[in-house]
Amino acid sequence: MHNKPICIQFKNDNTSGEEMLQVAGIHVVMGVLGYAQSKLYWQQDTQVPVIAKCMTRDRFYELRNYMHFVDNTSEHNEKLWKVKPFLDCVQKKCLTLPRSHHLSVDEQMVPFSGKCGFVTYVPSKPNPLGLKCFILAAPDGLVLDFMFYNGSGTVSAEDIKEYGLGAAVVKMMTESVPRDNQHCVYTDRFFTNVKSVDMLLGRKIYQTVKDNKSVVILSSWVGSSPPTTYKRRSREHKKKIDVPQPVEMKLYNENMGGVDLCDRFLSYYRCYIRTSKWPVRMFNHFIDLVIVNSCRSDLVSEKTGGANGVGMIGTSAPVSTRKTSHDEMSVMYKRPFGQMDEWTECNV
């Protein structure tokens, strides 16, 4: 007896922009509810009406499995060619967002453990295995620019030879930063050397870096004065007391965590439905990132009375140097939907 392969024929292979928006919306709802398997959203006993009425299960699987952003038969020279049009669209909108005076450059991981030529392992990240992305962010988690690490072709060979990989990344990430002596970029040790500080000073951009191993601060933005203090628990006095703190350390602690804050917001509603296709994972990740950036822009707009600016989805987002607290942002991203019935009348 021979086993014959099973071939599933779908009635319609064509799609539209509206249908792909529905796929994106379904992924967002899946991230909120967090079922272990995608088929549970269509099963009778666990069905979510907003998903089941929007699209059938087989149609969702078909569109997800055959999702492409380019023609696979075309010639290509980049490792990210399969998602380049989509990434370029998101990046173009990020570049229109206002730059705050304090910026940070750090790594972000797109979780993925499937087959891909540039999967990276970074043990210090919450999701250590995946696709590594370098991010330029504001202190409140607003992503302003990004680029992916894809091996030897990430940055030019001349820049690597002169500055090293980390500093060469900073050089590329700061291309969109105004050169007016009003901006400071915060990095860790990986992205910094003396040459990079001199290079940014030539662009009228300042830099502050902290080495966590030996607690060393290098800054072209401020010095050690004026002195500041920091509240710290004292075992001897059994209460918090003021201890001296260099001003550059205070500014670094306040402004370096933008990328980590973005990671935190992404983790709240990330869609963890498994996929073996890295373009699908990238699609899901950047849909979530656009939502985080849009919510951040709307929050600032509310607090400043709707000043003029550019948001991720065409809404107003003012230029503001005020840093939004973690507690204020957490209220926006707190899971509000505890019952599936509340999703019945929603539109994806």
C-alpha cells in the first residue's frame, strides 16, 4: 500500500489590500488573547466571533502561508529582500517622527528559531534567539530608525575598518539626527570607542556611553558637575539616603532605556503563534511596533493638547521633550479584555 500525498485545492488564490489588513488585525487580536494554538480561535467551544466572522480558518492559513512582499523569481542582492518593501515603508514613516534631544541606540531581537541565514543569539536579551535589529529610539520607547544585522554586509567594510562594527552602526543610525549641537546619543560599550565620539562631534552630535563591567562613563555631552544625588537604601540607617551621583550617570539612566521600554510594550501583546517562515514573523513584529509607536504618539498628543506633528498612522504627534513615565505607558498597554464576549461587536 502506497501513501498518496494529500493536495488541498483552494477556490481563490487572489487577495486584496483589505483582506491583508484583516490578516494583520487577526494577528493583533491573537496577540491580545494569547491562545496556545491558532486553530482554537475557530473551534466551536473556544471560538472568537470577531475572528471567525471575519475570515475562515483555511483562508487565514492560506494567506499566512503564501504571504509575499516581492516576486520570488526576481533577482536580489540583499538578505532581507523578501521583506524589504514592507520594512522600507515602516522605516520611511519612522524617519518622519520628531527627534528628541536625548536618543539611544541599542539592539532589539525579533523572536525566531526557524531556518534563516542570519539568526543571532544574544544572551542578554529577553528573547535571546532571533533576528537582531539595531534601533534608534527616544527615551519613552518611540522607535525613530532601525537596521537589521545580516552579517558582513550590514555596514561598509571601510567603516568597520575605521570604527568597528558597533561604532559604524551608530554612524548609520545617526544620519537622520539634526546636526545642531542639541542632541545626545546614549549607547553601551559595544557601540562606542574614542573614534566614534570624535566622529559624532564632527557632526555636532554628542555621545554618552557607560561600561557596565567597570562602571566607567564617557561623555561629550556633560561633565561630572553639577553634582547630583541619588536615593539608595542604607543597611546602616535602615532607610533611603542621598548618595552622590555624577550628572552624566543620572542622564544616562534616564535616557538609555528607550529600546528596552519598546521591547516591554511589544511583549504585552506579541502574537506567539508559531511559524517557520521568517518573513511572517517580521510582518507580525513590525505590525506590533507600528501600534506601539502610534500609541506613544497619541499619548504625547493628548498631554500637549494636540500640537502639530506626524504620527505613525497619519495622526497628529507633537514634538515634545517631556519623558513619559513607565507607569503612564503601562496603563495604555494593560490587557483590558478579559472576556471573549467583549470582542463580539468589534471590527478587525
